[in-house]
Amino acid sequence: MVRPLLVIPLLAAALGGLWLSRGALQRWHDLRAAETYELAGERWPMLVRAAGAMVCGVCVTALTMLSGLGAFGGFSGFSRHDQQTDRAVDVSEAGAGSGPGAGPAGGAAAAAAAAARQQAAPPAAPESDPAAPPVVSRFDSVGHPGGGELLQSAVPGPDGKSRNIRVWLPPQYAKEPNARFPVVVMHAATPSRTADAEVPDVFEGISAALQTGRARPFILVAPEAPSGTAHPCELVAAAPAAVADDEALRTTVATSFRTLPPGPASWGTLGVEGGAPCAAAAGLARPDLYGVAAAVSGRYDAAALAQTGAEAPAGSTAKLLLAAAKADTAGLDTARKLQAALKAGSGPAGKAEVKISDNVQDYTPDRERLRLVRQAAQFLAEALAKAS
């Protein structure tokens, strides 16, 4: 009879090999996409996964042979004492993983993270002009997506009413207490909502992009979209002064976290799906504030955005990435129309640098969105690193 103890690692090795093979294939696709659109990428993650898949294949072969020998009595020399010893070891290991030490360890880790955040806080800002908008610097932790930390606070808006703002700190923020980070503002398409509520997996996509080591980490800021209109992105295109990250919000972020000063060398903007037109409008309208903009899977009013770009401050050049999945023909069509409209536009619009990414494909729309966000994050991080 086949030994049960060999079946478990056999299945684990087989599943691990399949998972690593799939990861290597996806990394290979990402490298091709990155090279096509001049985006840097690392080859070693793909090679590591391929090597791991090969090791798993060798393990599967060896365990299959051992299981076959066991079926023909090759392991009959194992005594009942050996089997009891195996079971005792399994039980002791399970007890060690679920013992009372797990709770204090988790508490110690949380305490260490809280201490790191306190030590990493920037020095107190000097007294500002009494006429300047008030700054709310208290942020409460609401989760740890993507290996970082998500915090929330409220900032007074232009109408005097408080609006929510969420800030995602990358894992490197706590590890590098003396470093300052660029900022990417992510716009939402739904009034009175933040973008992470619309795209909850955005942090995983950004974290995957930063894990390559070649993309500089950045802080993601997700302000609540303006209310009073059903389509905040149209409001941004028509009135750039209506962007959700106004002076009060930028001052709050800059004084509460270790950020680089607001400006085109250190601040960018991102929008996904419904928020993509907001990011495109903000990047075209304010290239003097956003050094780069990335819009993912959006639908764009080419004429309106070209006019927005034409009215941008003179002497600045917008840099824009329009990304959509290969199967998203409607999204790619509007992206190409926007690119053509800007190229034929007047003033700063005609000088805008527009790239289109159209070769991302995967098994499901959710996985495609994750890969598109990862590509956009890498584009933003590299562009801001060059600018700074």
C-alpha cells in the first residue's frame, strides 16, 4: 500500500510546481509588455520561479518513484515505532505553531510597527500664515493592504466641510525612517468616495510593482471625490481648480508624512476605470503640479481633454500613460482618439507626451486590472525618480 506520508509532499510539490510555472509565465509576459513600452523590468523573478518549478518537478518524480516502491513493499521495513514517531513529530510541530506564544509575538510586531511610525514622523512644521487653511494631521490606521499601512483622516474642503482622505504608506516607509517619498494622488469617479473603495486591489498591484526593486516606492493618496456633481471627472476636465487634492490637502499630506515637496518632480496622479478620466484631466490641466499621470482602462472625451490640455500653464509638458487590456477594444479606441486629439491640439496640449499600453492580457478581467495597475505604478515610479 502507498505510504500516506509520501502522498502529502507529492501533492504539495505538484501544486507548487504548477503555481511557480504559472508565475514564471506571467512574469515573462510582463517583461515583454515592459520592453515594448520602454518600461524597465527584472528578469530574475521569472528565472527564480522557473528554477523553483524545475525543482518541484524533480521532487514530484522522486516522490512518485518512492510511492511506487512503497506500493510493492519496498518500505515494509518501517516499523510501527517509526510511524508513531512521525505522528508524534507532526503533533509537536502543530502544537508549536498554535501555542500561546503566537499571540504575544503578534502583539510585539504590532507594537514595533507603531513605534516605527512614531519615530518616522516628520519634524514639526514651522508656524504658518494664520490665513492658511487648517491642517489636520491625525491619521488613524485602517488596515495593512499590500504589505504597507493604510491610514485615514479628514481634511476641510473648499466649502468648509470635512472630506475623507486615505493615505497608503509603502513597506519601505517604516524601514527607511530618514527617507522622503514621492506622492501619487489617485482620483475616484464616485462623489464622496475614495478611489481605494472603487478599486480595492490597487495596493496589491502597486506593491507588486515595487517588489522588483527598480521602481522607487511612493506614497499613495486617495482623497474623497468632490460632491455636488454626479460625474467628478467631467468637473475636473471643465474646471481644473476642482481637483480633489487642493492646497489644504497637499499641505496636510506634506506636514503629516515624509514626502517630497509638492511639484512635478515628486507628485503624480493615477486613475483606474471610472477614475481614469480624472487622472488624465488632472495631468493635462496641471503639468506644473503633476510630473506624470497614468490612466487605466478609462473612457475619454478626447475633445474636452484636448481643450483642457491646451489651457494648461505655459512652459510645462504633460506626460501621460493610457493603459488598457488587449481585449478592451473600446477603451483602446478612446485612448488612441485622445492621443491623436492631443497631438493635433494647440498650445501645451500639442506638446503632451502620450504613451499607450495595449498588450496586457490574462485569464480574468480582475487579473488584467491587477497587471495594468502594476504596469502603471512602475511607469509612475520611474518617471518620478527621473524627474527628482
